[in-house]
Amino acid sequence: MTPDLMEEGAQRFQKIAPASVQGNTESGGRAAGFSRLVTPGEVDTTHGRILYLEGVNVSFDGFKAINNLSLDIAPGELRCIIGPNGAGKTTMMDIITGKTRPDSGHVFFGSTIDLLRYREAEIAALGIGRKFQKPTVFEHLTVFENLELALATDKGVRRSLVFRLTGAEKDRLGEVLQTIHLADSAARLAGNLSHGQKQWLEIGMLLMQDPKLLLLDEPVAGMTDEETERTAQLFLTLKGKHSLVVVEHDMSFIRTISEKVTVLCDGAVLAEGTLDQVQADERVIEVYLGR
């Protein structure tokens, strides 16, 4: 392959790669202020928080999407977020990942990293991974190649010319393949996977970045019962090693994985507690669960 073609390939990667696998370019790819980055290993959780939102407000054309929202997530916690459509769940994730800037409030990763100072790619590099409802994988590549592409390595052209997986990287790939239930499908094209398997692959791509915090938006939507059950097993395996914030509507799935549930409504926390506690809350029944 000629240098021109390699350069074109690198540029194409930057255009099509999910935000979770961008941010590591040899030159010219660093957003302004990228030097401010703190590596994921330096996240300070001594105060018992991996994520902290306080008094966050966002309005769109006069509509208050987020209304004085406060939330904190403990290191290694698996928190489920539920609520009616329009409750502010997606906007909350947009704020955490830098896609939307709040009008006011505070958003911290650990005790010291002010997320409002960073852009989307920078926040992903800090150790926050986000998975949207619709899986985003490279369908013309194999499962193995998708995970290899997602490695947190320099994606510059010169580095790509001589790139070879190290022993540690091969071990990490094998570990992730086992974790996401795709070890037997490593050589399959991603486009030939089932919907649920594509979801697992995208989670695996996030795991290759070794995130401290995973934000997962309706991860079991469209899955079969068997895939939903295996996804629950996957999340319980990740719990403790990573902090997870899961937005979901499937109550049986939430019951399987949750210890603490937060209910959002009108951009604010309506209730919080175990699933049984929030399901018994009259306010939650009225606005979300129905009678």
C-alpha cells in the first residue's frame, strides 16, 4: 500500500470510527486542550464517587430538559436509570460525555476531573465509554478485527505500518472475546452477527479501551430472551471492575442486574432505591409504571 493510500485510510478511520476508539492520533488529531487529559488510572475516587452531577440544568428552546439534576455513582457500581420517554435520560448521558453543555451545574469524573472542561473525544480518552441503543460496529471486518481496531493505541500512519499485537494485547483480546461471549465467533464478519451479538461486540470494543465508567443506553432492546439473559450475565461480570450506568425499560432485566435504581422524570430525580422500592412509589406508578 502506498503512503498516500495509507494516509487516506488513516483519515477515513478518524471519520468513521466511533468516538470510543478515536483520540489517539500521531499528529494533528488532538483536540484543543488535549494536553489537559488525565489518564484513566489517575481518576481519584477517594471520596467514594466515580461520577458526580450537582444542580445540572439544560434548556432547549425554552424546554427544560434537565432540571436541577443531582446524581452520584460509586466506583464499581451498576446503576439502572429508568423513566418515561422525555425524562432526560439521553440528555443526561449527552452531558456526561460532552455532547451537550449544561446551562449550569457541576459534572465531575472522580473527585477532581471537571468534565465540563473537556470535549467528547477527550472524555472518551479519560475513561468514559458510551454505548448507544443501535450498535455501531464495522460490519465488513471480523469480530477480532473490530476489537483490534478499538485497542487504545496510537492510530497514526507510521505506527499502523509496523503495528503488531503484543503478547499482552493478544491476551487482552482473548479475555474480552470470552467476556462478551464471542470467542467462538472471532473470525466471523461483524455484519453476519445477530443483533444481540453486535451489541456485545460494541461493548467489547469499549472494554478494549479499559474504561472506568460505561454508559449503556437500552442495551437489551430488540434482543431475544436468551440474549437478554446472557447480557445480564455479562453486566454482572463487569460490575466491580467497571462502573456501569444502564438506561433500560425492561423491568425483568433490571431486576436481574440492579441493586439501586434511579427514576428520572421531567429532567430530575423522582425516586431512588431498590427496584421494589421505586415500583411501590406512588409517584413512579403515576408517571411511568401505570396501575
